Amino acid sequence: MELEMAANTSPVIREAYAYLAELSEDEKTRLRAEARLKAQRDEQSRLEGALEEGLEKGLEKGLQKGLEKGRSDRNVEIILNMHGIGLANSTIALATNLTEAQVEEILKAQQV
């Protein structure tokens, strides 16, 4: 407040006060810009982390599904081979850890 009163009494002080006010405003603007940039970088980092996590989970889920499909396909192949050599569905079920109904369903789906 004293500075403002002094600025009203002297043109030199008025000019210095105006320059000081301009510098202060520029500093505030710079600080706001830096804060905004930091917030944008933080958000970008958060999004990249979430993307990486999502990709890892997706890859893990896809790998798990692929393994399950591989096991299922292998079971079908084994069931068809065992059926082809004349083994009973009950024996096939015991050998594959499936129920007899599951063995019959697989054979029916394979049109055997």
C-alpha cells in the first residue's frame, strides 16, 4: 500500500511500480503454466501406466485363454484317438479327467 502511494507521487517510482507489477504478473503466469504442464505430464504418465497395465493384463488373459484352448484341443485329440482304438467312454473319461457325459459331448461334437 505504501508503494502504491509513493508511485502516485513520483513518475520514476510509478514506472518502477508498474514494471514490478508486470514482473509479478509474468511470474504468476509462468507458475500457472508450469503447474498446468506438470498436471498434463502427470496425467500422461498416469495414462501410460494404465495402458501398460491394461496391455499386461490383456496379454496374460490371452495367454491363459490360449493355454486353455490348447489343452481342450489336446483333450479332443486324445479322446478321438482313444475312441478310435475302441476304448469305452468310461475308460476315456478316467484317462482324461473328464466325465463320461463330457466325453460323449466331445465325440458328438466331432461327429464320431
